[in-house]
Amino acid sequence: MAHVALHIFRDLKQHLQGIDLSTLLSSSAGKPWQPSKFVAQKLYYDIRKADIDRLWEGDPECGFREVCLRAWLSAW
């Protein structure tokens, strides 16, 4: 979440508040959940975990679709 917040502030000059979903349900802030685990637990259990984790890690050359999907994961 911190990385996304920094990008939003740098590009849009907007402050924001958010919750890091990877640590929200984790038993330890030092051991955050993978994005796929959160999606499987809270949204839909039958997912392609590797695809979600790869999407979350991001790629500087990713396309519009991937950016939108990552924003959706960030906003959820």
C-alpha cells in the first residue's frame, strides 16, 4: 500500500489513507499474506494464484488491463 500511495502522491499530489490488506488478516505484520491468499480467502477460492501474485508484483511495461486489475486489487 505504501508504494501505491507514494505513486499517487507523486503523480497526482493527493494524500490518501489506506489499509495494507496483506497484513490486515495476517497473524503477524512481519509475515504478510500473498495477494492470492487474500483473494482466495475473501473473494473467490478457485483462483490462479500465480497469476494474481505476478499481477500484484507489477511490471513496468505492463498494459492498461494489468494496471486496471492491479488498481482493483489495491482498492478492494
